[in-house]
Amino acid sequence: MPLSIATWNINSVRLRIDLVCAFLEAERPDVLCLQEIKCIEGNFPAGAFRKLGYEHQVVHGQKGYHGVAVVAKVPITEHVRRGFCGKDDARHVAVKIGGGELPIVLHNFYVPAGGDEPNPDVNEKFAHKLAFLEEMKGWLRGAETLGPAILVGDLNVAPLEQDVWSHKQMLGVVSHTPVETQLLEAVIEAGGWIDAMRHFVPPEEKLYTWWSYRAADWEASNRGRRLDHMWVTSPLRGRLLGLEVKREARGWNRPSDHVPVILRLAA
DNA sequence: ATGGCTAACAACGTTAGA
């Protein structure tokens, strides 16, 4: 059975539920992973998703900020919400889908942004980000040996030179500093992950999923970053079918600063 | 080099995003 997975940092699921529903009606992905839902589970707009056929839902929320969720048309057979760095903030949920012979484990992450100053000695948010990525690396080590798995989410790191509008000007900016990009590559390496977005878009080509709210004209200045990611383990390499970055979503009315990304897998 | 915007909330300034 072909499978489509979408990921989207929605920056408040309650404020933008109409945008999310329009996206789901147009694209009909089997699974949607959301980050920054900014609400507790009890305030998650479950009914709106259910109406569209997304009746399988796992929410890991908290009040006001952060928070992740998975909604699916296909059954979710297992789920786990993991805490990182000894905190109880809501930054991860994993689900198991395709419960038959070859189930797929799907991880949905929201990695800490890391604040402004890229120095862990003076900026505890940056220290938290690095510790979070280190913990991901250890926990997901050898992921490919365990079978089909997908990891998506807002990882808040743009690892490649063409993942930012200016590699040179971004080297000292949190999200593209060498310590972060090398650590993210180490997470990929340790898990045996395949960068599914770059499987389809060559690394020489610019690719962004986020544009700042602060630009007067996001499209004209086009100072984007690829902060959102979709990875798969090697058992899924042969099933990679297609990728869509829904850039136009950044131009919708009252948009998220991130756009949705859709990965399609063959049967 | 700076500043620019958006969202949540025991809310009308503060904290967070990145």
C-alpha cells in the first residue's frame, strides 16, 4: 500500500486549524505530523481532524508552547511520548503504523530552537539544544537495523550549505553553526538514516522550509532555511517515491512561518 | 550590523520562537 506522510510546524494548531484542514482536504496525506501545536491535549482540535477522516490521533501537548501531534487516516497500533534532557516538555511522539507484517515506526520531533547566542556556556537554550541532539544520537543509534522507520519534524538545524540563503553569513547564526550541523550529521550517521528530502533534491540546489516572519517580503528576500526534515531508514530506501515542499503555504493568509513537506512511499 | 514579526497567556507586557 502506498503511503504519504506530511510534516508541518503549524505554530499554533488552534489558530490555524482552518489552514490545516484546507491542506488535508487538498493533499489527503495518510499521516500528518505537527509541531508547535501550542496547546494541551484537551484543547487539541481533534473533532476537526476526525471529520476529515483523521480519526487516529496521538497528541503530546503542553500549555502555551511546543507540543507535537500525529493524526492519521491509517490505524496507529502503538505510540510512545519520550522526554529528553530530563525535562517534561512535549517535543517527541512516535507511532507505529501499517500494523501488518512490516509496520513502520514514525518519530515526530520538535528540537529546541536554541536561542540567539551560539555559546552553550552563556546560553542555556543553546546548551539544551546540543544536549537534546546528543540524546537523540544515542537513543536512535542503529535505528536502521531495527527495520523500517521514518523520522520527521522541525529539527531547527539547516545542515547543508544550500539549506540556508547564505552559508557564509549564517555560519555564526543559531541553526547553521558548525557545532549544530556536525551534530545533526552525527545523528543521521549513528542511526543509519537517509535524508529523504535530499534524496530527491540535489545538495547543490537551494531548499528551504522556513522563512522568517520578520522579512518585509519573505518571497522577495527569500532568506529561507531548511529546518524541517524527513529521514528514512535503509529498509525504506527502495520505496522512496516523491517529495513535495508546499512553498505556497507560506503565502497563505496568516501563515505559519514553516511550510508543510510531504513524502510519498511506494507500496 | 540592525531590526524586523507572530503567538500564548491567571494576558495589555512578558516569554518564546529562530
